[in-house]
Amino acid sequence: MRGNTTATYGSVTKSFHWLIALLVITMIPLGIYANDLPYDTGEALSYKAQMFTVHKTLGLVIFWVALARIGWALSQPKPALLNADKRLEATLAEIVHWTLYAALVLVPLTGWIHHAATTGFAPIWWPFGQGLPFVPKDDGVAHTFASLHIVFERVLAVSILLHVAGALKHHFIDKDATLKRMTPGITVPDHIPAQHRSVAPILGAVGAYLLALVIGLSLGLFATPEGAAPATPRLEAVQSDWSVQDGTLAITVRQLGSDVQGSFADWTAAIDFSEEPDADGRHGSVEVQIAVGSLSLGSVTAQAMGADFLDASAHDTAVFKADILADLDTYIAKGTLTLKGIASPVELPFSLNIDGDTAIMQGQTRLNRTSFNVGESYPDESSLGFDVAVEVALTATRN
């Protein structure tokens, strides 16, 4: 294993250089290919996710290899520039080098943070989990870093083109040893001009990234996406013996072997409840209306609104009507859920704690998506599980 000298690159540096080159020229086309793939069937979604998994995993490999390369470079002598006597040309070449080094870290890092902040879709193949410390599951964070990833990968592509163009110029026009020094074997330059070191290349690379961010902003890459889900009218308040003060209506689906969690932001509950049962053993009734389009389901929200899934544009409201019955020490809401125009029986066991005029309720149940013709193009569970876990929690006060 040979290190650098002030005139030549060592075998470790060369190995890092060509390994990263191979990974990058594989990762970029693969990302473009995966992004353009359809996902209208279970098989298509599974294949698209697999391609994205390979792309993300390669990105993570590049991130760690790039860090190792940078660490190695900092520990080694820096081979002299063979065009140092051409000050402007040498400075521009150094700007490209600094920009490229930064891109090799920033592109996979922003993609990794976007992945960690996103709920659902293609996992990374590695044993340390899919999240990152201090990175929340948040659509806004995911969108910001997805936009940064796009901007930085453009910077990476331009840097690579300029880097290759510079190497070819050195080889065919200047006819010096710049390119040969990065090929197998030992190539010692015939002449090394006086070197001029400054911070100008680093400042130039910072300027290049600032310019790229300005261009990204001007193109609207960081703007909040609109039109991902159909417009959903706000549900009107309902008359009820109990008024819901706060609560959550959450679901969990299983996609490609991973749980994807989401929740409905807009729903109402008309609750009629008495601690004492009537002659039929009923403690009351409940009618819950749910604005389907208010669902947030991570990276697959827009897909969930589609005709093959919840079909929010044609069926904007789901309704659960049930009687409230005693179930040993707890209760059960036994009734019917109407979703996509299909009514199916549903039972929701729940616990209830009443303190004066305040009630705290928590319940869980499971639905089968096939009962409501959700995801008919996904006939098995390889891409999308049949079961949907539903969790309800609310605090209500007696009117």
C-alpha cells in the first residue's frame, strides 16, 4: 500500500478515486431510471422500490467511501498541480476539486436525511435502522432535503463533467502527466512548477453552492408542493352530547415489509353515551365522519388518494356508525364503516375513563383493505399488507 508524494498519487488514493467514479456513474443513472418507473401494480411498485433501495444503498456506500477518501487525503502529501504556473486555470481546477469533494458527501447525506424523514417506501440495505438521530419523521423536513438533494446532485454532475474535461485537456492538449498520475503504475512528472496555495478555491466552491441554491430557489424547488391531494372541504361541526376537545385518528399500513403510519387531520364524532345501559344493553351510539382527503401518510399520501386506493375525489367522506356496548371492564363500538361507498361491519374495542364531565377514550382495531376494494391491483401482501391498524384516542367533555 503506497501513499502520496508531492509529485505522485499513491495506490490507496487511486483506488479511492476509481471506486468512487464507478459507484457514481452507476448511482446517478439508476436514480433517474428508478424515478421514472411506474408503480401502478404490486409488481411494478415492488420493482421500483427495489431499484430505489439499490440507489439509496449505493449512495450510502459513496458517503462512507468519500469520507474515508477525504480522511486519507488529509493525512497525505498533496501532489503538486502541473498547471500551477497558469494561476487562473489552476484556481478554477481547485474550485472544481473542492466542489466535487463536497458533493460526494452532500449528495448522499441529503438523500439519507430525506429518507430518514420520510415515512414509507424503499428501505436502505444495512443493519442499523432507517432513521437518523435528530431527524424527525416530518414531511416538511423530507421535502427540504429532497430539494437539497436535487440541487446538490446537479452540482455533482456539473463538477464531474468539468473534472473529466479538465483531465482530458491535460492529457490531449497540455500533454502533461496529470491524468497518467491517476492510472495504475508510478508516473513522475518531468517538470513541477512553483505552487501557489490560497483559500480562493475553497471560497469559490462555497460560492458555487450558494449560486446553485439561489438557482434552486428561483426554480421553486423548495416551495411547498401543491396539488398532491384533492381539495377537501372542512367537515362541519356536529351536535353531540359530548364534545371532542382533542384527539387523533391514526392508521398504520404495511408496505414492502415496513410499517407506514399516518393520520386523518379532519374528523367529527357525534357521541351519545350514558354510564347506565338501556333496556337493550346499549350505552349509547356514535357516528364518526372522516374527511378522506385529510389523510397524511408519509411519502405515499398522494398514492393513497388515488382511485385504486381511497379514491378521495369520488368518495371524500368515510362514516362509522356504531352502538356502544359493554365488553367486560371495557366497551366496544359495534357497527358499520362506509368507505369508498362500501359498508362493512367493524368492531372497535376501547377503554374509557370518565372523571366528572371529562372522558378519555382509547381504542384500537384492525381492518382488511380488501373489504373496501382498496388496492385491488395489489392482490397479495408482498407489496401492501391486507391489515390496516386503526388507533383512536380522544378527550371529550359532557355538554
